[in-house]
Amino acid sequence: MTSYLILLACIIKASTDDLDASVLATVVAPQIPESRLIGGIETEPHQWPWTVQLTYRGAHRCGGALIDSEFVVTAAHCFSKDRDPEMYRVHVGVHKSGGGRAHFVQRISIHPLFNLLWPSSYDNAPVFRITPPANRNVSTICLPSTPSVTHQMCIVTGWGLTSENGRKADVLREIHVPIIPFAQCNDLAHYAGRIHLPSMLCAGYTQGIIDSCQGDSGGPLMCPILGRWELHGLVSWGIGCGRAGHPGVYAKVDAALPWILIEMNILRQ
């Protein structure tokens, strides 16, 4: 029940918030950054407070999204090396890589079909509980209230590589990308049938240039819906970074939403 109240709270907030015109313009119509680097542009510090950094044995591993003061979602392959919670830390309030407040990972829940159906919708299923909980003043991102909308402009954040063979970003960066129609992303000029419904979505540009890359895995693809930010995807995979014909592939959060909500309630026990 608690998890469903979180989703309801996001919906109520959107219907009751009184946004002025300048704020609404910023939320509903984000501008494509002039910088065309794969890693995008540096974010304003703490602009996306729900973007968290997952480290493994002290080193950057993946991004993630804070959906509740105690819960984070990321990509399942981020735990492919080790599923021991003690080996991981979640850093909240991070701008410079390795900063912010470190939280222990208490429990991890990964969909049992992940290893059998990779790549699949189950890449977005891990839910893990952190301790201590994030500060109540730290904003969390809303879970999706509607399916993803084709051509919608969304934002991806992460500390991944800034070019295919480059270095990882030292600070949090963002890219602005549109959601690409399924049929287009799956045609012979792009992924040629490798994209599966309802588990995946593509976002980016067919000509390449702007894209997520290694190290961004698990980071949020967030879309503005009715004045609030919703989590619609998690960085999953792709062929290269910023290559023409191969936009980023993201795990669709709404495909695993019922399972995520159930697991949150189980992990609270």
C-alpha cells in the first residue's frame, strides 16, 4: 500500500502545484543543449537530486534513480559482477563523482528472469533499499503515470564516458533526447529487430552525436509530464556511443512498474 501512495502523491502534486509560466516552460519544453558532445553538458549542481551514483568497492559502477527516501532503481546488469549488498554504496546529493552522502545498500531485489532473458525488460527491475534513508529534503522522482510518448523530449543524466573511447565524466552531465518510434528504431537501418516490446524504448537521434555511453548504465531517462518529472527509462545498452543509426536503448520502467511496487513493499518488511 505504501508504494501505491508514493505514486498517488506524485499525481496529486502535479494537479495541485501552482507553477508560474517561466517554471512551466522550463519543465515542459526543455531545450536541446548547444554542446553536441556524447556526454552532453554539465548540470547545475543538485539540479537533478534523484540521480544517484552506485559504486562498487569504492569505484563508480552505475547511475540510478531515487524513487523513495529508502529505494533506488537501476539496471540489473549493474549487479552482474556481484550481488552482495555489502560491496556497494549509493551516493546521494552527488555532483562531482564520488561526492555526496554515502548510503549502505541493505537489500537488493532482481527479477528472477533477468539472466534468462537478457537483454529484456527485466534489466530495469532491480530495486534496492538503502540505509540510512535519504534526507527528507532530497527530492525523489515520480514513477511513470502514463506510457512513454513518442517524440517527447526527455533528459538523461550520468557520469559515463564523454566519448566512445574517452574518459568518464568527473561531474554529473545531461543530454536532451527525444523518444524514437519503435518501428523506426527497430527497422533495418537501426537495430533490425533487436528491440523488444514492451520492455525497451529508444531515445536519441538517428544521426548519432548525442547519446548515453558506458558508465551511464542505470541512470534515469526522465520526461516532463504535467509539470512533474517522471522516470520513464533507465540506461540499458546500445551499439557504441553516439553512432549513426544506433541511438541509446533504455529499459522501460512502466513495463516493470507492478513488480517494482510489489518488491518495495516486500523489502520494507
